[in-house]
Amino acid sequence: MRTLGLIHRVETNGAVTSMTVEADSAEPAFDVFRSAFGPELTHQDLVTGNRLEDHRLESISWGHWQRLNPITIVGANSLRTTDACADSARTTVSVVAGPDSGFALTLDPRRARLSRLPHADCLTLVDPCISRTPQPLRLDATGAQPAVHVGATVLAPGTTDWSSADASSSTARSAPPIRSPPLQRNDDVHIVPKTIDDPRPARPPQWWTFLIPVGIGVVLAVATGMWWFLLFSVSAPLSGWIAYLVEKKRFARDSAQCRLDRDDALTEARARLNRLEATHRHMIFSSPGLCLGFGTVFTDLTIDEQLQDGTDHVDGRVVCADIPVRIDPRTTTVTVRGNAAVLRTMAFAWLADRRFRWRPSPELALLPELAGTEFSADHASSSVPSGSGPGGNIDDPISITLDEAAHPAVLTLTAPHAGSAVSMTVGTLAQARTTLSTAPGGPVPGRALIATLMPAARFVTLHRGRAAETEPRAWPDHGLGELCNDAPEVIRARWHRPASGPVLIGRGADGDVGIDLFSDGPHALVAGTTGSGKSLLLQAWLLSMALAQPPRRLRFVLIDFKGGATFSPLQDLPHTDSVLDDFDSGLAFRALVSVRAEITHRERLLADRGCTDVADLADPPPRLIVVIDEFHALMATHPRAADLLEHLTALGRSLGVHLILATQRPMGVVTGQMKANINIRVCLRVRDETDSFDVIGTEAGAFLPADKPGAACLDSGISVTQFRVAVPFGTNSGTEAAIRPRVRPWGRGPVPSLASGVHGVSVDNIVAATRENAGAVNDPAAGADEVIEKSSFEGQTRQIVLPPLPAPEDMAAWAAGMSARATDGTVEAVGDPGTAVSGIIDVPSEQRQQLWTFDPDVDGSTILTGGTPETIETVLVNMARAAAPTRRIIAIGRI
């Protein structure tokens, strides 16, 4: 069997080389990789970023490896993000911007080293500006500038990069609230110094007011002849001049104080500005938005003209430099122009932020780096995206498109609730410049910034590493052969000492899943709509039980009302007593009557031996498993079947009879008495929540993935477990490729068809185990253990459901074979041996068939009715042959 695998090889320059490898499924996986990549390939190149599930690399076959890793990452260990240090010394450093950014490093800040090439005990950044040789990384999270520049890369110690958070955590999946930009920015904080009033100026005296006292003094001096009246006239201007000098001194003193107060107000305003700017800077560093890069952003602070000198601002609005540029991608549309290869790395950085729901364009989805992710074209075609209209959900997907045909290429992030926009250009070494920005807290137009880019190698490494370590595999692809070894010698050893307990039927997120029908049952109900994998479940369950128990201990009665396709592969099992289908529903009802007769037979057996359970018998009859697929069709055709099924479910464990009922919709079909006795319930995908709740008590069955046949929920009476049914039978390729693994390059396009077969179980191996055991017992050298094993396989030959009656024309040949089987007591012969057999009497209620020979002395006159003329003629001939030895035959004919 040939298996095709998809492989991403990580290069040290950040590129990814994608290829397909086709090899034989049984070949060791490590040998396949060595033949494809050369002997220099190491174990660590494959262990990092891939699933092993507690297996050793040397023990995994190529087919098993592909079931664990449909897409393999080779060389992920060359891009180390975690330093080997004690947990107490670890700290997280976000790689904010640069040619290799958008993730987090876990390191010991006391001895961390960086390089652009892989080295032992050294973290790797794909940055051509970083040295090839390891260099110490000096961090200072307590400094005024928390960001650290290393080459063209910006790191932020003491903060957590949200894009690197684990998607399984509730924190990582909680996206920031939508902030639509307001029409008027009323939330701005305007900073202005405290207003200080100007001092009252010194007013000079009004000199004309001094003319009155001067005039009075002159008049008095002339009138009285006394000259000292002139002194009186001079005193008034002199006092006015003195008062003016005093006022000028006061004004000078007040002006000096005003200047001091204004300086203090300006200093206080600058201090407040610095505090608010530091707070805003801290908020931006810890904000949860999508990081576009590292540069200069707008703030909510506006300043007065007095504060603009020495402050970085744009038209009075303060801007913060050297800070992460973050936006809300659900409200801000981003357009980036540049080289197509660089824009792809920016798209990878966006897609790596797992807090948001992304919807890449079909062109992006075809990139080989997105193969096997939730963004791939195959996954996108099977999912239904949410709407993004006015009534759209807050979690509507965010579209990302890349137009490589344009010159330069254009990368567009389309927000589902667009209210603002950012445009920028990006060049080499992550150097970018904003050309337009209307987003609150967005980048400043015209300023340079370092863009957040993620090379393809980092993207596939982070994605596959997260999936391999943290992502549960709820619906794994696997075959029953992985759970149960079906080699004949292993089957014989298992049958020789059969063990009780659950049999494995599938695998879930927590490991293998098994069902113990005998202890947890005694009966089971299986529900699932068309295409849900109900037939796979029944086949895998029956095969797993057949591998665990020998035919002497276990028998199957299989009834299929879906055309017989479900149980036809199990026809040759030595455990199979009978297989019936819906082409003759009367035979199915007859089988139930025979099973009821078997119950009566076992009840008599227990009464005769004085036991309460068949397990207490010295030679117990086998466990009888009755499986009815689409049993609602049986009940619709034969209403009396409901009474029989209720009778069967009322009994069970003590008699060793177990019932497995399968249907598409159990509501209204499974009676209350049946449900009371059915403890094991398996729900595959059903149409609505009501059907799921009716089977397992929860609505989980209605939400099982439609593209995962065999996805099921098991209700064992204690808890509900989700798992996926193992594929029962393996598939073999009709044409084999060359013996040597074939390697082909693969580029942009859909994921190639992975023609890999699962490791199923072969019915021929079970048959061979029975034959080999019989041959070993017939060997004269066989010991006592083999003799006991022989009785375990061949001691039970009693058939529970006898074969249906043959057609009249086949009566002679069938009767001859039936006579040879008359030794088990289920067939009774009437008449002398050698007489012609006229018919067979079928008594399913007694599990008996009786050969009948026509005897005129006993049977007398006989009337034949119904049937075709040919059938009546055949019956008359057989009756005449039976009577011929003692009677003369006069005529044979019809009335």
C-alpha cells in the first residue's frame, strides 16, 4: 500500500520548501525521510513540531506517521523560541516588529542569546541584521524605554504578545471590544497651563489735575502778597509724582511674580503631560489590538501652543514614538503596498493572531504554507462564513486579500465593521511608512515604522507546534488495526485466554475508547443519520469483539434493513450465525422468533442445572449478539416485532443475550420499556438537537462535524465521551508505485490527494486463526492446552437461526445436505432413510426443521394451493415419488 504525504521543510533563511513524498505504508518513516532528505537528517528535525503520541520514531511506519501527521514539518528545531532554563527563571519577551516577529520568546533574561543561525542553547531570529554567531541579549524591563532593538527587530520584555497566545485558552480567544471611531473626538484630553492674570499696570498721574492747586496758590500769593502760597501750589505735583513712582515699583514687583507663576503653571502642565503620556504609552504596550508594527502613533492628548515647543505633536495632537502600532481589525481597514513576497509575510503575521476570525482570499488560501490549517482552501470550501452586514455578529470573519497582479502588490485587511482606515507601504527589512491614517490611536501619516512580518518558516513552525502540543485531536483518522493486532498468531493467543472488559472501537482526544457490552449493557442503542458512519461503528464494534472472543464464546445474528451492505463483509466471520437483510422481511422476523426460542432454551438449561447465570455453567453457551440495523423498518413492517424486542431487552446479561439496535431517528421508535433496559447509547451525527437529547441526554450529537464520518458521542451511563470510530477494514491500492520513495515539489494549489489507506482488520486473518488452531489440535503432538482450546473453538456447532427454506426445485440437493446435519438435534428426519423427501417443516419458535415425506396413510388427501404452476408441479412429483414404493400412481395433473 502506497501512502502520499505532504512535507514542509524549514530553511534557515525563513523560507519553506513544500514537497510530496510517496512511499510504502509499511516502510519505517525515518527511513523514508532519510531517503528523501539525505543521511544528514536527525531525529530532532522530525520530533519538533510533529505528533508522536508516545511512540518511538524508529517504531513508526510511514503509513502510521501520515495518520498522525498528514502534513510534516522538517527542521522546525532550527527556529527555537524556548530557552532551556528553569521554570522559575523563565520570562516572556514579545517579538513586536521586524522581519521575524509576531510571536513570543521564552528565555532566561540572565543568559539569553540570539543568532540568525541555529546554535545550541541559542534562540533564532530570521533577521539578516543579526549576527550569525550567538550574541547576548540584554534586557531591561524597568528602564524608561521598555522596547529593545536587536538588528532590525524590536522586542518588548515584560509584555505578552497576544498573537502567540494559546488558542485553547479563554484569554486568547477573547477579542478586544469594538471601538468605532467617533465623529467628534470628545474623549480627547486637552492639556493647557493654568491661566495667570497679568498684573495691574502703573498708571501715570494726570498732570492737568495739578493746574487747579497751582492756580489757587498763585492767586492767593498775588492777592495777599504772601509768597509762601506758591509753596502750596508746588506740593500737589510733587505728591503726584511720588505716588507714580510707588505704583511703578508695585507693577515691577507684580510682573516678576506673574512670570514666576506662569513658569510654575507651564512646568505643572508639562509634568501632567509627561504623566499622561507615560500612562498612554503603557496602555498601548499592553493593549490587545492587532500589531501592525513599531513606530509613532496618535494619542488622545492635545496640547496648548505653549506646550508645543519640545513636544512631538501633529497639529497640536501629541504622538508617541517607538511604540507598538495596534489597531482593531474589526473596525479598521488596512491597505498595504509593497513586494508580494514581503506582503505574504505580513499576512502570515496577521493570521498567526488567533484571537480573531480570519477569512483569507482564495488566492491566499492556496499558499502551501496554509495547507492543513483552518485557512486552507479545502477547509474554507467546507465552512460557511458568517455574514458581515449591519446585522452581522461581533465575531464576523475578517477578510484578507492579496493582489499580486498589481504593481506594487496590494494586501488588504477588510474590517467587517469598518469605521476607519490605514494605508501604508512596506519595503525591505520590514521598513514601512504610513500614508493615511484615520484610526483612533493609529500610526502617524508620513512617519516611518518597523512593520510586523512573519516568515513562512516561522508561521508553519508555530502553527504545527501549537497543534502538536496543545490542540486536542478530537476526530483522529485511524484504523481498527492500530487498536487491535489482527495477526493470526496474536488472535489465537488472545482467544486461548479471553479477557473480559471493554473492546476498543475508536479514539478520542483523551485516547482510545472502548465499550464493554457484557458488563455495562446488556443492550445498546446506536443513532445516526445517513452518512454519519453508523455502519462503520457496527462493523468496528463486531470485529473488535470477534478479535477478543473465540467463536465458541461469541455468536452474531445480524439483521440489516438497509440492503445488507452493512454486514455483508462479516458474512465469513466464524462468529457469524446468520446474516439477513430487508429483501425478505419475513426472514428477519423469523430470526427474532428463533432468538426468542434460544432464550427459552437457555432458561430451561439454567433451570435444569440450578444456575442463575450462563457464566456459572460448566460448558456455557456463547454470548449471543443480535444486531438490527434500521430496526424501525422492521417494526413498521411487522408490528409484532415490538413485543419481541421488548421481551429481548427485558432479559439479557444472565442469559448471555445482547441486543444492539441501530436507527436514524429513535424518537417514537424506541419504546419506554426498551430504553429502560438499554444502558449503552452511542449517538453519531443526527439531524437536530431533539434527536441527540433523546439518545444521550445532551445536544452534542447534533453538532458533530459532517465531514468526519464516524464522529460519535458515547453515553455509558456515567459520562458522555466524544470519539471517532476506527475504520474497520483497510484499503489497498490497486497499483503500486516504485519501491523507492518518490519525492515531488509542490507549490501553490490545492492540497494533493493523500491516497493513504488505514490499517484495518482482515476477516481472513480471523478465519485463518480458527483454521490454524484446528490444525494445531489435530496434531498428535498437541498438548492439553491445545485440546482445551480446541473445545473452545469447536465445541459449539448448534445454529441459533436455522437456514431459510430453499426453493422447491432445490429441495432434493438441500435435503441431502440437511440430512447430513441432522446429528445436532435441530433437524428431525421422518420416515425410513433413503425415502424421497417431500418437504421441510420449519418451526423457528422451537429452533427446529423437520424433513417431511408424504405418506397417504398418515396424511390422507392433500390439496395444494398458491405458487406458480412450475412449483406445484415440482411438489406433486416429489409427493408421487414418496408414495410410489407403496402406492400406484394413477395420474399427475392439475384441476
